[in-house]
Amino acid sequence: MLRFNEGQALDSVAALPLLVLYSFLLTLSIQVKPLTVLDEAKGVSVGQVAPDFTANDLDGKPVSVKALIGGRKALLLFYRGGWCPFCNQQLAAISQDSSKFKELDAAIVAVSGEEVEKRKELLRKLNLPFALLSDTKFEGIDRYGVRDTKPSLGVTQLSKPSAFIIDRWGTVSYKYVGAKASDRPKNEELLRALAESDRPMEPTVSTARLDALEFSANGEPRL
């Protein structure tokens, strides 16, 4: 807060930018942070940019999902854990159809909240040909809004069985969140969603307005 000392005068013109900046920062601290928490609690919707997050690979090293996907379209799975028979069935089924996913040039990433050591056991058991990540901090699980808040079989930290398709442009083009442990999309549906993700999405209002702009010879828009 600006103060006037006795016997001193403060130039009101010089102080105005400081007051404006102070008010702006105060507004941000009050309004933006709660909105950020609310958005993460809601998760992501189709048409939104897929949030990146970091989780541990089988060697216990942190890896970015965005870097792992590498600009390809991707199937991002969230599953409950290696102890869950429905999860094992789903991962095994995707593994059996891995050639079909490969034909679509799709990366596959499966994420759970279990420790890395349990991921190694599952990989050896199922011989999975795709990446398994351990999100013990629930960073990605919460960003996608798929944390299961209802305890199951004594496990209090779970993700809901979920599937997201991320297109080549990094946008979520498909979303499926299971209502219960056995509720999961079939491979045929996932493959179809991956194939359809190559189609450009409908332009937003801002994109349509940008396309409608006329440009001058030097490339500047004519307003």
C-alpha cells in the first residue's frame, strides 16, 4: 500500500501505474486461483486441450505424457490397478489388438495410482507392448477429473476406469468414464474414435473469425 509521509508529496501521475498494477495482482490472487482448482475438479471435456502431466515410468523416472506421445494421436487410459481383474482384461485385450492401434499410428499410455514396482509385475504378467505410468501423486488423474472418491476393496486412492483419445493437435476428441469397475469401452469403439480423430474438429467462433479476416500484401490483417 502506498503511504504519504508527512512533509512529502507523491506525484499522483507517477503513482497511478503502481496502483493499477497492485489492483490487478490483488484481483488475480482472489479470482484466478479458485477458478483453476474448480476447472481441474471438473476434468476435461471433448474439444479441450489435453492437459500434460508427469508420472513415473517402469524405471521410476519421471516422464511427461506429452513427450511420451510425441505429437501422435494417442489413447490415454486410466485404470484402477494391477489387482483389478477388469483392468487386466482390458489391458490384455488392447495388447492383443496392438497391431490395429499401430496401423493408426496411435500411442497408448496406461496410467494408475499404484507404485512402480507393481507396474513391473503387471508388465511381466501381461507382456504389454505399451507404456505404463505410475501416478502416485494423482496429478494426471485429478487433472482429467477421474479420481474415484468411493473406496473399493479397502483401496482408498483409485482412478475411475477411463479412456481419452487425444488427436494429433493435442485436443481431447473422445472421452469415456466408466460408472463402475466393469464399465469400459470396447476396442472397436476406441479404434473408431482414433480413426475419426484425424478429421478436423468444427472451428470455434474465434477460429472462424480469424479465417474471415482479409490480409494485406504485407501479411497484416485488414480490420
